[in-house]
Amino acid sequence: MRMSVETLIDAPPHVVFAVLADIPAWPSVISAIAEVGLLTPGPVAVGTRFRETREMFGRKATEEMTVAEIEPPRRLVLTAFNHGTAYRVEHLLAAEGTGTRVTLAFEGRPVTLAARLLMPLGLLFAGTVRRQLASDLADLGREAERRHRDGAPRSG
């Protein structure tokens, strides 16, 4: 399964990227995320691992994710592996006028036989996944625009 969503955020790329890369703050920014726990010490960088707990399909789901690529202020790639499926989530940021065009590309690739057999069932949820990705981007955009408008970093 592959899909992408995009939005235009009224803030410059460095502000949008700062919100995106502030993974520990995601629960206060992205409404569907209940909790984030960093599993590696230090600042967010390639190799940073974390657990994200969110509401998905009416249930809490926890995924362990890894920062696979990070290129401030234009790209952040996360990977995960769960239930026989390899996931890749790529955030691309590009200046557009005075704002930032953010494209979020999501891919789930089944790697085990069981996952390949269940893939048609997963496709039934594609619309829900797309709506969730769009909602996450909208939340990210609201926070980036708030920070840009206020001219100060998020407090607390």
C-alpha cells in the first residue's frame, strides 16, 4: 500500500521542520498521538528510535519507529516493522511562496507470507489511513503556523 497527502502550511520550512522533528512533543501537537517515548538518548538524529502510541481504528496502537533519514529543513524519513510489514513514512518540505508545501508519503510493504495474505484486508482501510495522515499534517500545520505567528518556540 502506497499513498501520499500534502498540504500548504503558512510558515517557512525551518519552522515547519522544527515542529516535525520535535518528536517528543508530538502528543501535544498531533491530536491522534497519545504518547511518545524516546528509546535512544540524545537529540533526534538518524538512528533515533521511539515508541508512538496513537488512536487508530478506534483502538490504541503502539509502534516502534526509527528515524532513517533527516535533512533539515527539507526531509524526515521514519521506518517501522510490525506484523510482517515494513513501513516507511517520508516527509518532504519545500518552500512555496512564503509558506511550506509538505508532502507525506506512506508505504506499507508486506515482507512475510502472512502479511502478504492479509494485504487485501489492509487495503480496505486505505481511506481511513489517508484521512489520518491528512489530520496529522493539519495538526502539524496549525502548530507551525502558531509558532511562526507568535515568533517564539512552543512552551511547555
